[in-house]
Amino acid sequence: MRILLLLAITACGTTPLPPSAVCEQTDECEDGLACLEIGQTNGGSCMVVGKVCSITCTDDTHCMTLGPNFRCFAGCGAEKVCGEIATP
């Protein structure tokens, strides 16, 4: 009985993380999303402030598939990342 319970718990796993959720690796994110670094620029330098489930983009229109509050932001590397903006 205990083995069946353990197998049932293991099979369920965890729920995939949605867009903008904090992550550590891509396999934690929903299908189609990757765990990407979010950067913050300060003068001429850029610092990675975290990783979130998202997609890469070239402009805001690429982010619309994630929802109306997502915009395309420059990252610390060459890729731009869709990030969720705060709503008033």
C-alpha cells in the first residue's frame, strides 16, 4: 500500500510554472517557456536579478501570447525577454 501511495505522489509531480513565475531551470516551466534571466541595468552595467519562466522576444508583439501585461525587455545578454509589467 505504501509503495502505491509513493508511486501516485511521484507520478503527479509538480504543476508546471506559468509565465513570469520564478524558476531555476526550464523543465519547471510550462510547455513553450524557458527559464530565462532577467537583468537590471544601472548606468553602464547590467546585473542578473533572477530567472523567470518566459520566452525571448524582439518587440512587445511577441509577448502578447503570454498576456496583455507582458512587454519585451532588454536582458544582460544578447537576448531580450518578455516580462510582466505591474498593473496599477
